[in-house]
Amino acid sequence: MEKTLIVANWKENFTAAEAERWVGGLNEELRIKNKGGVEIVVCPPFVLTSILHSLLLIPNSPFRLGAQDVSKFEGGQYTGEVSAKMLKDFVSYVIVGHSERRKYFGETNEDVGLKIEQCLKHDLAPIVCVSNLEQASASQCVNESNKIIFVYEPVEAISTGGEFHPDDPEHAQVMAKEIKAVAGQDIRVLYGGSVTSENVKSFVSQPDINGVLVGQASLDAGEFTKICDEIC
Ligand code: PGA
């Protein structure tokens, strides 16, 4: 049985000092107690990865690290890019194809496919964000489908300016089921968009939703601890 995933997407937030404060604000028990069926993945901006690696990845911890993006290239003359091979030393997961990358950085399904390939080649688990079935079928890799994790994240459900407007959990369940029908029954599908401690249970209690991707609500260590406590 694959673990339930709680993924924190910090987006473009936090300095090193703020990240340290966030770790200090987590419930101590959450940091050190192995949760068995749950894995908590924190995806900070690249520059904070190394700091979090030493602060969070302590023995028995339920925490893992992820990146928010990866280069579609193996390496070389691509100023500003960070390759899967570089990330491999620090993280186990990579968010790929987030709607903000598609919208603000022009990422296409083809780019997303190349990034998934880079992740799989370097043994990183891609967490692929899709807002519809067309994006899900464009991203499926038949041979290694059970390594890919999908996130159903409708664009209109992503929180804006501190306002939360989540999808209806039953609708998210229908979409998660359809994504599995397209990409394989063995893959995990998460839900993302305005997840909070108040609504997280209504999503993870759906039969085809195997975890959540949390943006805004993950930035508050107390609220994030509550979200984890709801599931663990
Ligand atoms: P949100 O963001 O939880 O703030 O809606 C989720 C995401 O975009 O990853």
C-alpha cells in the first residue's frame, strides 16, 4: 500500500531565517514521530533545500524534501536551470507542471513530459500537476506509471490573496478516478487547491484521493501541523 502524501508547496516564499522559524514552529512530535502510512513532503525554493535537508531529515522523521521544478535538460549551457541530477542529492520528489509554471513561464505539455523523463531517469518521483484530463493523458508514462504522482488541481481552486475557494470534494473524487482510468490504477492522485486543516479530511477521505498539495496553508507552521494531524 502506497503512503498518503501531504505535500507543502512553499512557492516563492521564505528567506533562510523564515524557513528556520517555520521548522521551529512545527509540533516537535510531528517532526520526529514516524507516521507509518503518511509521508510529508516539503517543497521549498531551491536555495533553501540544503538548509531544510539538515533541519528536517532527521532519523525517523516523516518528512521528505521535494523541489518545485526541474530543468527539462540533462545539464550544460542553460543559465539558471537546476538539473534532476543535482537535485537527487537533496530531494526525493519534484513538482512538475504546476499551473503557475504553465501560466507565467509558458510551460507546455511537451516541456512537462521532458521534465518527467528527467525525474524518472534520476530516480526522483515527479508530482505532476494537472487541471484537466487532457493534461493528465499528455503526461502519462506507461512504462513507469506507478512512480508518477498526479495532482488534480483546478486552477480556480488555488487560493488567491489569502482567500480559499476549494473544489467540491465529490467532484475532486470524480476527477481523481478519471485520472487513474487514464494513467493507471496503481498511481497516486492528490488533490490541490485551497486545502486547509478545516477541509483536508473531506478530500483524503475520498476513495481515489491519496493525499494533498498544500500552498498557502503550508506557510503557517501551526496550521500545517494541524493539517498533518488531521491525516496522521
Ligand atoms: P493553495 O495552492 O493551497 O494556496 O491553493 C496550492 C498550489 O497551487 O499548489
